[in-house]
Amino acid sequence: MAEDILEEATDARPLPSRECALIAARAADSKKATDIMVQEVRELIGVTDYFVIATAANNRQVDAIIDEIEEQCRVKGHMKPVHREISKDGTWSLLDYGSFVVHVFQPETRDYYRLEQLWNDAPIVDLTAEEGFDNLEYSERIAEFLERSR
């Protein structure tokens, strides 16, 4: 029995980047993140395939979302981040998985950087058409951005 579990773990290969980005987005959704977006940026920047961007209400929620994403990507996507970064004030965190990058911001920081608009030519994955999203909630600014992007 223990050998079977070990064998499964060593045979596990990472899922495609799109699937892993969706796992990250679902994990953020499960922790009540808002303004969740998945942008396909591979044609624009060439160093990663997807950005997953989400908003958290406070430092504790940023940490909870990042921890859940890391856990779900490890368990379901068979991936660990190659880099993890946290701002000194806790208003922003990043997980870099190579093929996708996760950004979790508090509202003021997200509004300041407007990362989704830097890559506004990038296709956006329609999360409402994907399974497993129960809490999708968008601020007025992000809802307008998503509407213009369609």
C-alpha cells in the first residue's frame, strides 16, 4: 500500500499550464478571493503562459489564498512554485510556477499596479464557463475590464 502511494507520487507529472492556472484560480475562489482573472500571456511576454490575478481583502486573506493555491497546485497539478515572493507590507504575493504566475493583491495595490491592463491584449479565460467556480465576484472596475475584453 505505501509503495503504491510512493509510486503514484513519483509518476505524477505536472498538468498542462492552463489546467494548473485553473487549479490556482479555483483555489483562490475557494478562499473567497475576488476579481479572479486568468490571462493567457504566452504570445505577449514569452516567459510564462498564464497570469492568475486575484484580490484579497487583507493580509490574512492574501496568506490564506496563497497557501491554498500552493497546496492545490501541489496536490492536483503536481507542481511546486519555483519562486515565492511577498511584499514587505503583505499587500501583494506572487507564486511563480514557470508556466504560470499567480499574483494576489489587496484592493489598493491591485488598483495601483493594474497588472491586468498592462497585458490587456492577452486573451482572458472565461471562468464563468469553467467548472468549479462558486464564488466569482467582481469589482466594478474589473467587471468593466472583462466586458471590454470580450
